[in-house]
Amino acid sequence: MNRGLISRSAAVIVPVAQVAERLRLSHLLRWLVLMGVRDYQRYLSPYKGFSCAHRRFYGGVSCSEYFRRAVQDNGLAGAMPRFQQRLRACKGASRILNASSPNSKKHRKQQQESCGDCGAGWCDSACIPLDICDVFEFCDLDCDVLGGLDGCGDCGGCDCG
């Protein structure tokens, strides 16, 4: 499995956070992490040119705010597994948003390949050419999220049947 930066970092961060807890330094580590997230949100995030896909797709708070709250409530060691899960969901939201973007050449090509000439009226405009099971580990989306596509509840994705 191709692991991202956060997943690889968690292999180091969680043991460090556990040692900090045993040495009664967890409050210092937590403060450093919270200040780092605050600085990211204040000085880097507004200028990076894109926003959190999870927040755009599902609503709610951004991934950085989610992480900040998780660290504040659960400490760094407790926050890392939740943050990793959140980033996986954000990656899935990003894939859906990118694939469904009407301006995307990739979207138009995938839509033609996936929908073809099946004759179903929704294939012309609303097809999201992804197998939902490829994007999410669990098929937990309801059909409202995907615009009422047939088969979305059973991981069917965008089939023209």
C-alpha cells in the first residue's frame, strides 16, 4: 500500500507522543503542535491556492481544524489515528470533486468511457465515473450525496443499467 506523509509520520509521532506522556511532557508537545496548526491555518493555508476537499464536499470543518480539535481533546497520540482516517476521507472527497468537475478533461473522458451510449438520460450530465468502492473503504455514502445515482448504495458506482 502506498502510504502518505502523514501515515509515515504517524509511525514516529505516536511513539514520541507516548514517551512525552510518560515523561509528563505531553502538555508541552500538545502546545507545540497546536501552535504549529494555528500558524499553518493563519499564515500558509489562506495562500496555498486550494481548500480542504472534505469541507467542500461534506461541509463542516477543514482537516486542519479537525486535527487541531482532536489534539486539543485527545492529545497527539490519540488524535493521529482519527486524523489519518479523516485524511483518507478527504482524499476520497477530492477524487469525487475532481472527477465530477465539468471543467476537467479527465472527467469528460471518464464520463464517455464509463457511460458510453447507454441511452440513460442521466449519463449525459450527472454521471460520476468512479467506482465508489475504489474511493472509500466502506460504502457509507447515501444516494443523496451522489445526486441520486442508481447503485450508489451497493458500491455500484456509475453503471448504465
